Amino acid sequence: MPLTRVHARTAVIAAALITAVVTAAGPASAHVEVEAEGARALDQNVTLTFVAESESATAGITKLEAILPNGITPADVTYDEGPKGWEFATTDRGYAVSGPAITAGQDAEYAVTVRQLPNTKSLAFKTLQSYSDGRVDRWIELEQSDDGGHSDSAAPILELAAAAPGAETVSPSPTTQPTASASAPTSSAPSQPADPTPSQSGAGTAAEDTDDDGMSLALPIGLGVAALALAGGGVWWFRRRNSPSA
């Protein structure tokens, strides 16, 4: 076989193989990716960047909803930045960023910060990708394809390095409402009873027995008794003086 014909057949075969590979990889080329450079388990305040590739040439992406993996709650996530006009909102199972449709065919990128990554080897962020024409792409598959590669609908997965030596799980976020024991100041002085005790009530009654000028009632009573005694003694002395025997 002439050498030129061999080269021609080789070129045709190579082109066919390249076309087959590109065709096979086409449907899986569009997906959602998550990145966090150097992320390790138990790292704190980690910024995660998500890139959702567009699969539509006629409709723009309007919303990306992430389902959080175990170990991360919606309260642990804060919004950093995203497409112009998009907003962040928590959901029962994670969060969503949404807003005006971006240009058709353009990828959507946004970033969030996670308070702390859980102690695991990888994190899967299942994502629902919505378009302005009502289309929804579901990047939720965790299993690999039959050939060992990623599924056509694979969820974005973040691989984590082992936790740093001494890294620990942070305590839960403090509550917004302080407890009564924490908010009430401690005093070294003894507390005063709200109502008087029986002995205190008795003391109050004794004070009421005093006249306005501060004189006790016992004094006029004593004077009255003394006056009666003197009067009685005077009558007795007068009768004895006038008696015949005297």
C-alpha cells in the first residue's frame, strides 16, 4: 500500500476518533463546579466559588439553588458576590441565588463563605440550575458513570484535605436572645423582701400608737391616775380633820 494512502487512512481514523471523543464528552462538558483553593476539613470562613456553565444559546440562567451537604446548615453560609442584580436567600435545605436572566449562553458565577467545613473527605453540593425559558438542569447525581467517569448530571463536589493538626469543631453560633441569668447583674447586697414580715408589721402598729407630737399615750394615762390618787388622799385627809375624834 502506498505510503500516502496509509497516511490518509490514519488521518481519517484519527479524525473519527477525535469526533467521537468530543461528541461523547459534549453533554458532560456543561456542568457546575465548586472551588476552594487549599480547603481542608474543619477550616473556618472558607470562600467557595461556584461556576454554572450555560447549556442554552437562547435562554439565560436565572437561578442556582444549592442543597447543602451534611455538616453545613443554611445559617452557616453568607453571600459574597454574584451576577449583577442577583440576591441570596436561604431555603429549608440550603440556599438559592437568583435574579435577572444573564446573557444567553453566558456562565453564572457566584461566591459564598462557609463558617466551617465539616470533618470529611469531600462535599457534594447538589444544584438546580434554572433558565429564563423555564428549563431546569439538575446537577444532583453522586454516582459515577459506567465507564468510571462523572455522570452527565453529576453534582459539584469539593475535595478536602485532612484537617490541620489541632483543628476542632467550633461551638454553635450564640443565640440572639441572652438568657436571664446572663443578662441580670449580680449584686453582693442582700435582697429585700417585697412584703414586710410579721415582726415588721408589728413594729408598724406600735409606731401608729404615737401621737402627732411624738408623745406616747402612756403619759396622759399615768397623769390621770396620779391625779385621782391625790384627789382621793385629799378627801380622806379632809374627813379625818373634821371628824369628832380628831
